[in-house]
Amino acid sequence: MSDVHGVKRVRTTEDVIKARREREAGKITEYNALVRQCHEKLEAKEFSPEALTVTTQILYTNPDYYTIWNIRRLILINGILDSTKNPTQTILEKNRTIYMNELGLFMQLIRINPKSYWLWNHRRWCLETMPKPDWNGELKLVVKMLTMDARNFHGWDYRRYVVRQLRALAQAKQDYEEEKQIVRQEYEFTTQKINQSFSNYSAWHQRSKLLPEIVAEMSPEEKNTVARNELELVKAAFYTDPDDQSAWLYYWWLVGRALEMVSFLGVFRLKGSPLLVAGFNDPITLLKEPAVLTKDNKKVSGSWLPLGKSLQSSGSIWIFSPLPNSGEPEKVSLETDSVLPSSSEKSVPPGAWSRKVETVIGCPETLSRVSTFQAKFGSTEKAWKPATTKHYKDSSANNQANWYTLDRVEILKEEIEAVRELIDLEPESKWALQTLAHFLQQLKLRSGSTCADALDDESVDIFNKLSELDTYRRCRYEESRNRILFNRATNSLLHTSSNNEALLKNERIDTLDLRHISLDTIPSLAPLLLVRNVLTESISALDQLPFFERV
């Protein structure tokens, strides 16, 4: 037989296979018997040392059996630990010894599976339950673990947990200088780990959480110097390994992100139809009904319904069906804090929106089409109700780079040139190309309409190239390209109000050719509301357009 890595291969005979299966079957039988025994003792409320030993035997075989961990804690609480209300020093020492044994068990089992959620959870429970846990000792322990595996996200998560405990102790003593020192030490630790390996995502992530605290008491000039140094550090990282995502993600965070603003494009009603159609540039979720008001500001009763591929709670086009004799709708008002954007990359302006109901002229076929939408209100199963979802403030999305005062537009221009230089050296670096497209679109958001077409053209070219280089993610790149092309094609259908809000022009457009765009990937088709005819291969997408007349 041939050798593999210096070890002679031995032919496995049927007898050897049979013997191996018998051994494995015996282990399975023994394991199942232990599990049954454990459950029997639990049902009998036998919280004894023998029951604890049974859980130990099971966990040595399967440390991820979370039910057994729960049973083990019940045994400890109800039968092993002394829960006397006023314990003596002897009782405290006895309990501490039990907890230390549990921590020792963790050290043995963690070698079997260092990424077991249930093992780490049990260690947390022990430390939070035992008297006077040694949090500094825990920090030293996790340093050793991250020395063995610097990218173990369980170890990093546990380190953040231990640091929170140490900071809480410093706060309890009102020793704020000690707390600042803890933060500085953590920041230095991330520097050490990043210098050891630029691909340590957990270290970059931890750094992003610490940096705003590190610079909190610095002058604006000092903060800007730190920002420049961080940019040099992260560029050194992705120049070293352009294909590793860790540094690129930190780079995006460091440069910051301008949010796209959600707009209420307008409210329209086809002449001869009672239905109102409201359009937004994003598939929003509403937490409260918009107020439909008459000329005298009296409320018009009725019901709302979002249009989309699935009639659920969100949509970019909403239809309102007024109740008979409830008044003539004149305008629609909506508080912006009751609007949830589709993602953390978008934001709504503060205050409230108010849109006058505008009349649309259509042919009899259009009126017939709009009347079909009235039937959608007949089903109580599909009736829309305000979402109970609450606003989530994504701290990583909004104002993420506000800790420094460098000009964002100039920073973007500088970093775009830096990424272009890397692409000259590494023309097929997918992360460099994605970052360049991202920064180009960010520059368009921050600088307004200046050079918008040129920025879009370059971004489209990049997404076309990525679609060829990275076929596994082709759909994602094509979707990004389609959105840019759609926004450009429909930009002439919008105008900007005096308070800088995007509104839909009340003009009927005869034909718009969008055959070069897949409308199925466009989140908001509301800009097409007043277009009579759309040339497209995505026929089904047009079902969302009540006023559309023909294809």
C-alpha cells in the first residue's frame, strides 16, 4: 500500500469495520442510557451529587447538549450549593469551591469545542452567581485563549463581557480614571492583535466600538489626527491582503456613510375614482395611519393598503379607500416618526409630511384598472393594520464618523483615489471594486448633483465588471446596477420642493423605455405612478402601478 504523509495506508477489512461499528453502537447505547437516567432523576427531583455526576458524564461526550446544562444548574441550585440566607464564612468557602470546580470543568470541556455557546453561557452563569468573582483573572484567561486562536469570536465576545464587568466595578467605585484606563488597554489590545494579523475581523470590530470613547476628550485637531492615522493603518492592511474583508469593512465604517433620505412623493386620485394613491421612494412600514383630511381639516374615514408582491405591512405605493359620505379628501398628513424605512441605510426627515391630493386624468381602461384595486379591500385577512414594530436606532449607520471633523467630501475624494491606485495594482480585487463603487455613490449623496452622471457611469461599469468576476454574487451586483440606472431614468419625473424634498411631477408621461432594467429588483416603483406606458421585460412588476394604461 502507498504512504500518505509518511503513514502507511492499511486496507480496512469487513471485520475491522464491523468491530468499529459495534464499539460505536456500544457508546451510543451507554450515552442514551445516561440521558434517560438524567431525565429520570430530574422527574424524581433527585438533585444529588450522583445526578450531577451523570450530567458530567453526558457533557464529556456532548458538551453542546444545552438541556443537560440547564438540568445541571438546577441540581447545583437545589441540591449542591448551600442557599442559607445568612451564610457563614465556611458556607461561602464551600460554595466558592463548588463554583471553582464548575469553572475547572469548563477548562476541560472547552478543549473539546472552544466555540460552544452553552459552555460559555455556563461560565457566565457561574461568575454572575458566585461571590466575589475574579474578573481580572477572567481577563487574563481570555488573553491566553485569544493567543491560541486570535479570531475566535466566542473569545472576543467573552472578552467584551468581562470588560463590561470590570467597567461596572470601576463605575460603582466612581473611579472614572480606572474606567478610562480599561478602555485604553482594550484599544491597545486591538492594535496588538491587528498588527499580528490584519485579517482579525473581531479586533477591527472591537476597535470601532472603542475609538469614539478613546477620542471623546480630545481636541478637534487631535481627533482628526487619529482619524488620519486610522486611515493609514487600514490602508496598510488592505494593501497587504486586498482579498480579506476585515479591513475593508472597517474602512467603510471609518469613512462614514451618508443616509439616503426617504421622500413622500405625492398623493394622486384618478378622476372618477374614490381611491387615493400615495407614493414613496422606499418600501416603508407605517406605525400609524396617515391622516386623510378635507378642506376644513376634518378626518376622512377609510382604510389603507400597501401594494407589492405580497400584501403585507410595507410598500412604496399605498392605496386609501374612503368610506362613503365621509368627506372629500383634500390632503394627506403623516408624521415622519411613524415611518420605518426599509433599511438602516435610509432615513426619514424630522417633522411631518403634508401632501395635497392631485387629480390624474386617464382613459376608461385606466379607470377600469383602478377599480380592480377596490376589490383588494374586501378581504379582512388582507386588511392592513399599523405595525407594532418599534424604531431601532442603528448606531453604526447614522453619524458613525461624527467623532472627527474632517470634510467628508474631501475624505471621499482622497480615498477614491487611494482605492483606484490599488485597483491599478490589483484590477480583479472584488473588495476594492465594491469599495470604489460604494464611495462613488456616497460622494454623489454628499455632493449633490455635481458630476452625478459621471459617478453613476463609473459605478455601473464597476458592477458590470464584478458581475463577470464574481458570478456567485452576480444577482447582487446586477441589482445595484439596476437601481442606479432606474434612478437615472426616472430622475426627470421628479422635482425638488422649496424645502428640498423630492416630489413626483403631476405630469402624465406617455412612454418610458426601461427594457435595459429588471424592474423586479427595484424596491420602489412609485416614480412610475404617472407613466402611461412602460416598455419592460418585467411585466409582472407593473401590477403595482394603478394608473398604468398599456405595455
